[in-house]
Amino acid sequence: MASLKIRKLGANKDSFREVSFEDGLNLIVAERNVTSSDRDSRNGVGKSTLVEIVHFCLGSSVTQKNVIHQLRGGEWEFSLDLEYGPYSFTVRRSLDKPTVVTLTNPARELPSMDAAKISLNGEFEITVKSWKDILGQICFGISEEMAAEKYSPTFRALISYFARSGRDAYLDPFTTSRQIRSYQKQVYNAYLVGLNWRHASEWQVLKDQEKRVRTPSQDSTSSKRSTLAALENEQVRLLADQQRLRDQVADFHVVPEYSAVQEQTQHLTTEMRELVNESAILKQKISRYEEQMSAESPGDLNRVKDIYSEAGLLFPESVNRELADVIRFHSEVTAHRREYLQNEIVHLRARANEISATLNTLDNQRAELIRLLNEGGAVEDLGQLQFRLGRTQERLEEIGKRIAELESSAAEEATVASGRQALLSRALLDRAERRPKWSSVTSRFVEVTQYLYGQPGEINFGLNDNGFVFETKMQRRGSNGVDLMSIYSYDISLAQVWQGATVSPGFLMHDSLLFEGVDERQIALALDYGKKACERLDFQYIALINSDNLPIADLHEIGLKWQDYVRLQLGDAQPEDALLGFRFGQTVS
């Protein structure tokens, strides 16, 4: 068995206060001078900076949220003296050249050093990625094959549980950053406690599949079914339209000069309409002339005489002769009038017959043209039919694709649902088989919480439809800082269990954030338990703490001589008491 231990932290600047670490308990204490003003703060003396530097030397990236990001451009290079089994070596990394890591000669015995470049002084230069790959192998047994798997654990993710950095790392035992996603939390913790992390990875793959087939609506399944039914009905209708249009295109007869024929047909129709109107007028005239003829008749002379006799009048012969002349003249006029009307009627009837004959001729011509138009059409009409057929076929293709997608989606949903249940069954069986591994973490957690509070807390590594469930429950909820102590209990339980593994990180580091607001008694017991666990299992517990959080009386009561374990004291009395030898906001020399 081999574990990685930190022996010394240093830098290439004289102002930097290097610190050495030993086996067992190591304390970094931040003092507050009695003369310090309220504006002075131990938050600027370097406790969190020290944790960041350790992570930087172990391959972390540096972003603007990191304190040491402010040192870029100042030619700062940090170093860690490390011990791995029988090998002791130094790793150095520059803030201004962060892609390269330098290792001293003994590191040649580490795995995967074949790709390292050897400098003239015998040191090795490797990329940060290669360095993290090496650390993953020697601390957690992460092989190249494992690292290549999807959603696999990484060294940087796992080491964050052994050296929590930043306030977000102290919110929950099972997360070290707000950016950790649910599947990552499952993968990392499953790996650390001895569960099958690949099951967590498989759950995420199933979730990815669900995202591809799931619609935003809450009733996605019923909505998809309704959409599918509507599309299938539209498909049936369009298939019928497609066949009808195909038949029309196949039977279509193109009429030459279709527009001219159509125009001629319209002209004939107009001409026939005018002739019909004329024929109607002629019939009215004939009827009127015939009525006038019947009304035309010569006068009756004898009848006139009878009327005058009855009146007692006697017409002289001369008068009778004049009346006869008048009647005779009138008769001649009437005869001429009747003859005229008769002639007009003959002419009108002749024109009417002529119109009737013309209408018959025109009607036959128009009927032939209409037949021609009905049997065929213009090239433009054929093009329109073909266009409609094309659009119908395009829509059918769209519908076909959409139907295939919905059917595939339904099949995938069914596959995911069945896959989820199958995975849960396999995971439950596997969890039972791995009980000796993960239950060792449970046993340690119970032991630690019993030591801290006099009654055991609970930790659960369960399973549900969404994967692994990690929970803790502390009995002393009324005490201050119980949630923080659940983080401590989980971390130190992991550290102890991993010390029994073939490879492991040989250290556990906590920032002062862990102890803020925790009852003094529990702080003293936590430091004491850490000391005893380290001595029993041969690893390092590095605790950074503010002096006013040190429970002096409680430490004295339990017999822990804390002064013997102080490796570095930081202060705010003067700039050189800080880790870097100055405080930010001051001029760096």
C-alpha cells in the first residue's frame, strides 16, 4: 500500500513563509493581534491561499475567483515536497507558465512517466494533464481505460473531498462546489465509498436519452399520441389526394393554343347571348304588329246611317256621298297599313328564323370547343397539377419523417423506462454485494459522530429511480455547527477507509471555514479524533483554524497539547506575518 503525503509547501519568493508537515495532526493557526483594528482580518493572512496553492501544485486551474490569480505576472512559482511510498520528490509549478509541471528526479519511479521531458539538470517536465493522470493513478487507482469512459471520476474531483477549497465546499458533505451536477455527485461519492460508479454513469446516459425524446409539455406522452394520430389521419387523406392528382396528370390532354380556344368559346357565348336578346325583341315586335293588324278595319257606312235615322235625322244625298268617300279613303288607308304590318311581320319572322339557325350553328361550335376544353387543358394547367402533386408529396415526406420520429421517440421512451428499472434492479443487487466496502464508511461515520456527540449520526447510501441517494442525519440538531461536523465526519471517514486501499491520498485538509460556528467541545473532539485516526492509520490531518476558534480549555481537558502540532502561525499584526509575506492591497516587493 502506498499513499501520497505532503511534506513541505514553498515558493520562489523570500517573503513566502514555507511550511513543513509531519505525519499525524498538523495545525495552521491564524492569530489575531490584540491591537488589530476591526478592518484587519485573518481572512487575508493566507489560510485559504495555502489550500489554493496545494491544489495548484496538484493540477488545479486558476481562475479570477482564486486569490492566487492576483499573483500572475509576478513570476511566482510554488512547490510541494511530496512523499509517495519510498519516493520523495518535489513538484513545482509557475503561475506564469501554468501548463507545465516540473518534477525532481525521484519522480521517475512514478507510473506513466515515459512521456516526460528530461531537462539538463535531470528534472522532468510534464504537462498538467499528464500530472493529473499520474496523481489519479497513485491516489485513487484511476486507470487510463477508466479515465476514457464517459462520466468517469477524475483526480481533481475526488481530491476535492480530501482538501475542500472555498466556502461552497462546506455546504454539504457530498458536494465540493455549487457547479457539481447531480450525476457528478453520484459518480464521485459512489467511487469514494465503494459503490459501482458506473451505475451512476449509466443513469446519466439514460437521462441524456430522456432529454432527447422528452417534450417540454407536462403531458408529453398524451400530447405525442394525439399528434401522432392527427398526422396519421392527414397522411391517409394526402395519400388519396396524391393518387387522384397522379391520375389527373396521367390522363391530362394538352390542348394546343388552349387560351385561343378558350377565348373563342367566350366570344361565341357572347355572340349567342346578343342573338338571343335580339330574337326576344323580334318576338315582341311581331306580337305587337299582329295586335295592330287586328285593330285595323274600314268604317261601316250603313251602320252610320242607322244611327243617324234613329236620331231622327235625315242625311242629304250629298252628305251620304261624302261619307262614302271618307269611308272608302279610310278603307284604302287601312289596307295599306295592314299590308305594311304584314310585310314587317314577314321580315321580322325571317330574321327570327335566321337568328334561330345561327344560334344552332354557334351552339354546335361552342359545344365542340367546350368538349375540347373538357377533355384537356393548357400547359399551365398541367404545370399547376404537377406543382400540387409535388407539394402533396413533400408534405407526405414531412409527415412520414415526423411519424417516424414520434414512433422512435415512443420506442426510446419505453426503452429508457425499461432500462431504468433494469438498471435499478442491477444496482440494488450490486449494492448488496458491495456492502462490505461501503458499510465500512458507514461504520466510520457512526464512530466519528458517536465520538463527537455521544450518540451516532446516520449516513445513507441508497437508491431510487434516479440513481444513488446520499444523505446524513445528525442527532444533535440543537447544537451549533452540526451540519459542518457532518462534513468533517464524512471526510475523515473517507480518509480512514482509503488508507486501507492499495493507493490513497495520505492526507486530509480542512480550512478554518469548517470550524466557524461549531461548539468548542466538538472542535476539540474533532481535532483529537483526527490526531488519533492519523496515528492509527498513518496519514496526515491538516487543519487551518483561527486562534479564537481554538477551544483551549476543552483541548486541555481531553489532554491534547495542541501547541505541539502547530506547523505555522499566521497573523495580521504586520504584513510579513501573512503566508505570502504581504497582504493584498499592499505593494509587493
